[in-house]
Amino acid sequence: MIGRIIGFFSCALCALAFWGIAASGKNGSAPISFWTGDNSLKEKIRDVKAYNGKMALLYKRYAFSYLASGVGFLLHPIAGVVILCLSCTLGICMVYRQYKKYVEKYQ
């Protein structure tokens, strides 16, 4: 049982981090970037408010996938592991593709 709780809290902390990025950057004046320390978006993005709104929604959805894996750990550890692996592999690839589309759209 302790393994399930640890799995849940680990995933919940990851979800909290992504939700925090979304919440803090949604109304920010600087564009939300995918890569840490990427300052090149300041020159690329013209409509920062719309771009940040889309990126905040994207990061909230990604946070939800981690929260779902945490709930999966509570219900059945194997389900939690499967959902977590999908979030860490396919999920991040999908987030990156959407990020690239948003950068092109709001340039």
C-alpha cells in the first residue's frame, strides 16, 4: 500500500509543477517556453497573450495526465506505471509538437 501512496504523491508533485508553469505563465508578459532558459521566444512571438493562453492550457492538460497516472497508482500500480510511461514518452512528444505549432502560429 505504501508503494501506491508514494506513486500517487510522486505523480501529483509532477502534475503540480506543470500546473504551476501554466498558472504563473498564463498572464505573464514573457512567452511560456518549452525549454528552460529559452529567451529566443521574446523576439519570435507577436501575440504573447494568446500564445500564453494556449500554452497554459497545454501544460494543464499535461499536468492532468500525471494526475491520472497518480490515481492509476492508487487504484492499481500496473495501471499507474503504464499511464506514467505513456505520459513521459508519447505525452511529451505530443506537447512538443503542439508547442512547435503554437510558435509557428503566433510568429
